[in-house]
Amino acid sequence: MINDIGVDIVNIEKLNNVINTKPNFLKKVFTENELKLANESKDSLEFYAGRFAAKEAIFKAFGPTIEFCDIEILRDTSGKPIPKILNHPSVTIKLSLSHDGNYAIAFCIILS
């Protein structure tokens, strides 16, 4: 059963400006595992934008009882995003990410 949905779009250029002007931003928003994946990515800025959009979408769907670092989005062997809320491991989240030009978008569904 669908409990809620969330969507978010990120302007990659604006996110780059935030990253460059707020030195603690990445550590406040992303987990150590996500930071490692970003460093391994061919385009870390695009990676961050997609994950940030996903975290915003999940936050909108789940509600303000979580922080960005409570949300971790890794990937399976095919590259499919695997989201989880670290302090709510029983929550099932379906997630889709997309990038085009200077934008990244994410859509999530919270299931019960």
C-alpha cells in the first residue's frame, strides 16, 4: 500500500554554488558511504544532485522526523538506487532518479 509520495528537482549549477560556499554542506547531507560513492563516480556533482533531490523527495514524503543524514542512498550492482532510512529500517522506499542537462530529479514512493 502506498503511504505517501515525494518529488524534487535540483538545479545542478545552484547545488555546485552551495557546495563551494558552504564547506560543511556535504558532510551534513551525505553519509560516509555516499561520499565514497561520489568520489568513485565519473561526475560527482551530478551524483550529489541526484542524491540531494532523492533525499528531498524522501523527506517530503516521510516528514520532518528525519534528517538528511538519516537517509542513505546506495546502489545495487546494476546502478539502481537503493534508499533506506537508517533509523527506520523497516520502511520500504521505491525511488527513481533522472538527470538532464543542468537538472536532477527524483521521485519516491513510501510503502507500508
